[in-house]
Amino acid sequence: MDDAGATVRNAALVLVQRGVQAAGGLCFAALVPRLMGPEAYGRYALVVSVAFWFALVSGLGFVNATTLYIPRFLARRDMAGLHRFVGNLLTLRVASALAAAAAYSVLALAWWRELDAVVLILMSVAVFLQGVSGYLYSLFLGFNRAQRWAVGDTVRRWLLLALVIPGFQLGHLRGAAVAVVVTELVVLGLGIAWSELPRAGADLKPDAGFLSPYLRFGLAFLVIQLLYVALQGSGEILVRLVSGAYTDIGFFSLSHGLYLVGAALLPQIVLSFAPLLSRLRHEGQASQEIAWSTRLVRIFAAGGVVGVFGALFLAQPYVPLLVGHGFGPVATNLLPLSLAFLAHTLGSVMGLLALVHERSRAALVAAATRLAVFWTLGIPLTARWGSLGTCVGLLAAVGIHSVMLSWLIRDLSGPVVRAWALAVAPAALALPFLWLRTLLPRDIVLVGVLTLLYGSTLVLLRVVRPSDLAAVARLLRPRVPGTSEPTKPDA
């Protein structure tokens, strides 16, 4: 299957690039908070994180629309319709990015009067630039070029690291904000250079009649995206309202940033499979769709379990060395966040199935419940335990979201939930090893033993099969002309 091979190779490239991004994130965490200090870093984290989520909101759900509908235009060879679709959405995205930038500027200047107005205006510019570039990179995903989709985040991560340190040294927070704007300009320029955008004026003029079916779908997922943004982007705001201390904001933001190193990978990998699963669904190949879904969730769950091992045994000795001893609470925060990531591995694949089968109502109800749980529990937990309480509230919210979405689409989710549970269950083997934990760097050997034992158990119980690995390996190999791709993965 050509599409399957391309999808897996693209997903592998996304994974490699995400590893490069993760390395950049760790370098950022090791250098920037230490340079700025808890107070200044808390201010920087607040304005940057909220700006990022405003830019994401400006997307109007277009990532989901382009991912689902561009493959259908290509399958019909409707290039005129494709150019019209892409051009119409581009015009709307520019307008929505301008609106998001204006909204961020007005709200930030009115709310954070103690912060430098120049910094907030610069961040408004960054909101606009990132909003437009986000659409351009989403087009690569729709064209099944997920490896290019991930390049924007990779460039953003490393270029920001290179610029924000000298920027802060030269101009304090203003210099850091300038670094953010310059980074977004470069990312946008790269996206424009790579994109084959429509040039006809008629393609760029929005047509309500043409766009209405796509916008209805996109706007349904926009509400879901808004709820997701409200969850991921309001943690710092929640800490600010309840605690009021910028140091607590810094602790949570740094912990949450390390969590997102893994959690942000899941949507990228999952969405890179959306065109393939969408095509399989419309061709009536339900068994192959289920096979790919269960394979994904097994791999994600295994990675989540290893992440929990790391948080249990390695966070205390190593995190202070990485980010500085002034950020000690970050190590404690990582345990509930690692469990949240494990729950997120199930919810991400459930979200993929909801997208492919256009179950927006189920996704919306689950997303609304997730946000409600986070704020309902997060406020009292933060008041009691500070940033740790916010992380525990996030764990509860993500866990309930995954369970609820699985239940709401239970006619689709049964095999996926079973595959996830079978992959997670052997992690109980780690419980007796907790008594051997020393909270010293030598615990890395213990994590290695646990990971080897866990992986061996998955293979022995046939949760992960050699045939799975062999099928993926075949798809990862470059195709030789005249040969065919494997057409059906093992369930």
C-alpha cells in the first residue's frame, strides 16, 4: 500500500524531528530559566504561552479540515477545487490571525498592566505570524508530507533558543520578545517558500457557498480546539489567579513544558495517519483501519509507561541538575504529568478515530468535560499544593477525557481500548522495584532493567508482535521500482 508506506515513513521522520525538538526543549529548559531566574522566567512564560494559544485559536479548526479533505480532492483529481479550497482558507486564516493578534493585544494590555507594554505588543505580532505559518504547515499534512509539517516546530525550537539568550542579555524581556518575533518571521518565510499557494485572485476570494460544508466541519473542531487551548494555555493563568506568585508560574510552566515535549508529539504522529485512515474508511477497509489504530495505541502506551518509569526513578536526581536547584519543585511535578501523558496516549488515538469518522459531538463533550474537571479540581488543588496541585488537576482532567471519549465512541473504540490496556498492564511489574529506589543518579540502571523487563513481557505476551515490527520496518524501507508495498498490517 503506497499510502501506508508514505505515511509510516513520514511519521518516522516526524518522530526523528520531534526528537530534535525535544533536544532543543531540554537545552532551553537547562539554559533559559537558569539565565532569567524564577521571577523573570515566570513573566516570560506567561506572555509567550498565552500568545501561542491565541495563535492556535486563530486556526479555526483548519488543520482538521485540510487533513481530512485535501486527500479527497487529490483522490478525485479535482485540482481546481483543491486550489479554491486552499486559497479560500488562506484568506480566512490571515483574517483570523489578525483578529487573534488584536484580541491578545487588547486583553494583555488591559489585564497585565504591570508588564512592559512593548513586550505585549511584540507578542501580538508573533501571534499573527504564527497564526499564518500554522496554516501553511498544515497544508503539508493534508498532502501527506508530514515530515515538512514538523519542520516548522523544529526550526522554531532551535532558532528561538539561539536568539532568546542574547536577546534577554541585551534587552531583558524586550530582547526576548524580539527573539520570538524574529523566530516566527523565519518560520513563516520558510513555509511560504515551500508552499505552492494559489495565485489566481478568484481562488483567494472567500466563497461562503463553497466553503460552508468545510467550515461546518472545521468550526465544530474549532470549538474542540478552543477547549484544548483553554486547557493547555490556562494552567499559568490558573496559577496566577490562585497563587499570584510568578515563581509558581515558572515552576508549573517549566514542568508543563517538559510534559509537552512528549505530549505534543502525539498529535503530530496521530494526525500524520489521518489521511491514511480517512482513505481506508471511505474504501470500506475497516479491518485495516482497526489494525493501524491498535498498532498506534500499543506503541504510544509503551512509550508512556517508560515515561512513568523515568519520572518515578530519575526525576529527583536529574531534573535539578538540568534546570537548576532553584526549580526543585519541577521534579515532583513530573510524576502526575507522566501519568497524564500515559492517559493521553489513549485519548489521542480516540481523537483520531473521532476525526476520521467525523464524531465531532463526542469529541466536543469529552473536551468540555476535560476543561471543566481541570478548573474544578485545579483551583482547590493549586491553593493547597501550588504548582503540584495544578499538575494533579491536569492528570485528572486528561484521564477523565480519555475514558469519556472512549465510551462515547464505544462502537469504534473497543479494540483500541483493549490494546491500550494490554500494553499498560505489565507496568505493574515495576511496583516491587519502588523499594529499591535511591533517588540517586545510579537509579538509571534500575530504569534500564525495568524497561528491558517490561519490553520482554510485551513480546512474550504477544502484545507487541515481531510481525508488527517487521511490517513497519518494511514500510520504512525505500521502495524499489517494480515492487509492491505490504497491503495489510496484522491486527
